[in-house]
Amino acid sequence: MSDQRAKLNSRETVVRMKGITKRFPGIIANDHIDFELRTGEVHGLLGENGAGKTTLMNILYGLYRFDEGEIWVRGKKVSVRSPSDAISLGIGMVHQHFALVPNMTVAENVILGMSLEREPLLDIDSVNSRISKLSGTYNLSVDPKATIDQLSVGERQRVEIVKALYRGAQILILDEPTSVLTPAETENLFKMGRTMAQEGTSVVLITHKLPEVMQVSDRITILRLGRVTAVLETRLSNPAELAEKMVGRAVFLGTGEKEQPQNDLAMEVKELNAVSDRGVPALGNVSFYVRRGEILGIAGVAGNGQRELAEVLTGMRKVERGSVSIFGRDITNLTPSQIIERGIGHIPEDRLGIGLILDFSIAENLVLEVRSNPPFSRSWFLPEGRRYFLNAEEIRSYAEKLIKEFDIVTSNAYAPARTLSGGNLQKMILAKVLSRDPRFLVAEQPTSGLDVGATEFIWKKLREQKAKGVGILLISGDLNEIMTLSDRVAVMYNGSIVGTVSASEDKTRQIGLMMGGVKSEQ
């Protein structure tokens, strides 16, 4: 046995969860789970969406009460009935969605809700001093006097970590911590995690991203359908093994063969300008092109104009200046229905608010944009005007065909859309859009929040569209997704394109810098 392995196995167990079971109406979220965390380790908690990862850690943090099981902390059986109980045991948790007050300072947010030694007086200088000391120890780089609304997303996450450490956390739970970070911020976060572990803090990293857990963790616990499928030492495993234990089958997420795009243009955007919902500039002189059979990835941290760009291209936001053409025809400021008629498909980021009507059935959703076309309806001219009558049998037959083709898991075609999981909802959007045989596709965050199995399916469908000669604009905050699928990558920062490069491994660092606002020299 190597020295490294011996050192790992000799670490003291700081948390032991035994037989944890948690039931919600109609589902067992955690089914007799055993979980062990050791002192000074980074432990990856890996699994698909709905596998029970966050539920298990919410139980440890006192947000949920288990139905069966035991929790032991530092060799003592404990009752964790609330986050206050967890904090008193040295357990802290940083959630996906931060709980910070924007117009308050870092220091004020850190101590918010705490009992202070000199109450009712507040010694803010000592608070600032202690925050600065924690920041220096763990390389967190946080200004205690800055207000939250002045900080980037990565800086806000550091504030949440400081808040947990300030309250004495020696066990830190990070729930999907990299979903809104740049590559540089992600790298810094992982360095912090390793530093904390070396200082004796135990870190739990909840994620469904394989590269992350391979990069930073010492051990990995994998959950599937609420049960533990494996506990592994990271250095003895690999992404393929992890994916198979997550999903229950082999999964392919590699780059595959990238066919050369065709020479003729599918879309051309020139000097595009648009304003946000608040009336301030959101897009500034954006120009790019996409060829037939090409995937152009749009990378960038969320909030840098990607959403507004997708809305302009799909007719949901007005162009103030500039132009958009598709296969040589101008489509600037056409309506969404006119743009659909021109052969543009849209996979929206907001799959619930824009992509689907949850109270409609699956069948009704699948024909939303084509319901007035034959064979799904017939029209008659009546005295009060033209009226459409839906052909229920054609709609049902069409829906059942797509449900099978896109592997949508449902009881029947007329089940309400809201009964589907996130992955199946996204498959339904793909089925609705791709069944119209689009000539160009705007894919906006197509796998956001989805697990590895659903991601594999959606990547396969996008590759199929590319092979058919469809031009694709892929807007994604997941740099791994961008690099795997794209032929070229354009990076957006503050509403502008700061550079466009080929999607090759040697460009990853350059793309990461551009995502932080550094302009490309090319």
C-alpha cells in the first residue's frame, strides 16, 4: 500500500451517517444510505439529478429530518434538528443559490443573525480583522468592507464560504459550487478546497460533473436512485467508471469525430445592438457568422448578454441597430412565428417558462407551434371567421412517435407535462423543435441542470443535427460542453464578443481569460 493511500485510510472519521432514509410523498429520496467523511479530505458526492445527494446533505445540515437512521459526529451520536444545531457541531453549507443581502457589506452579511460578544454594540473593526485573517489563511481574497452588489459571482461564493468558516465550520458542504463560475474562478475554488483540507477542514463537494470530482476529491460516494452504488478512491477510478455507476450503463461523452463545416453561411450577424429589460445596453456591436454543419459555441459567465442575444435571434427582443440574416435572407426584427417559418429552431434556457406549458399534456406541447398546420388541424370559414379544429388522432399518433424516438419516459402521451423529470422535459423540447427539421438551431443552455445520462442524449442529438448540415449556435455556461461540441468558440463579456478561437485544448486557458474580460489578441 502506498504512503498516500495509507495516509488517506488513517484519517479519523469525522462524520458517519448510518442507514439514512428520507421519504417524500410517492418517493424515497434516500434509501438506507451509509456515508462517511474523514478529517481533512475532499469527498465528492456524485450522482444524477434526483439521486438524493442534496437531500442527504440537507439532512446533515439540519434542513430535513430523516425518517430512519443515525448521525455520528466526531464519534458521538447527535441530533441535528436545525441549521443552528449543525453550526454548533461545526458543520457549514454553501447552497447553489446564495443567501446574501446585496446592499450590505461582506462583514455585515457574515455576521447577520449571529449573537455577538458585545451586543447590542457591534465591533465591526474586529469582524473585518477576523474576515481578513480567514481570507489570508485560505486564500479567499474577500474585502470585508465591499458591498455584495459590487462583487462578482465568484467573489460572492467566497463570501458564503467565509461566512461558514467565521461561524466555526470544520465540515464544509459545497452544493454544485461551480455552476456559475468562470474556469479561473473554478480553479481558485478547488485550490481553496485543497488548502482547507490541508488545514484539517473536511469538504463535501456535491456535483454531477465528472471532471470536477476527478480533479479535486480524495474519495467519491456515488448515489443512484437514492442508494449508494459505490465508494471509491478517486485516484483509482476514472470518468468512464464513475459515469457507469451513476447511470447504470456505459456512457459516451467524448468529442467523437468532428466533421468539417460547409463553406456557405447559415447565419450572419452584423453590428448587433439591443437593450435589456431595464433599458440599458445589453448587446454592443455583436458580429459573428455560423456556417452550415458548424457548431459555434458562445461561452461566457451568465449575465453577459447571452440571454438577450438568444432572444434577438429568435424574435423575442427588438434589434436597436444591426442585422441578422439566415441563409442570405434578412430576418431582423421578425416575429417569433415568422422566424420559425424561416427554419430556425430554439431550445430555450427557460424550459418551463418559455419552452413548455406545464398544464398542457405532452401531446399538446409537442404540436404547440404547428397545431394549426395539416394534418394536426383542419380549418373552415364560418360566419365569425376562420376556425381551426384539432385532429386528436393525428396529434396522439405524432406524439407517441416522438415519445419513442426521443426516449421520453412517461405513462402516456396525454399525461401533463409537469409530471416529467427535468431531463424528460428537455427531451420533449428537443422533440418539439427537431421534429420540424430546422435549418438553423439556437441551443441555449441545453443541458443546464441535467445529469450525465440526459446530457449524453442531448449531445448526441445536437451532433446528429450538425451532421445533417444544420448550423447551430450553442450558448452554454459549461465550458466543457462548449469545448466538446463546438468547432469554434466566441466569448461574450459585458454584451460584446471579445474574441473567437478554434475549440481546441490549447485554447482553453485563452477562452477562460476572455470569459473574465481579457480581449483576444487574435
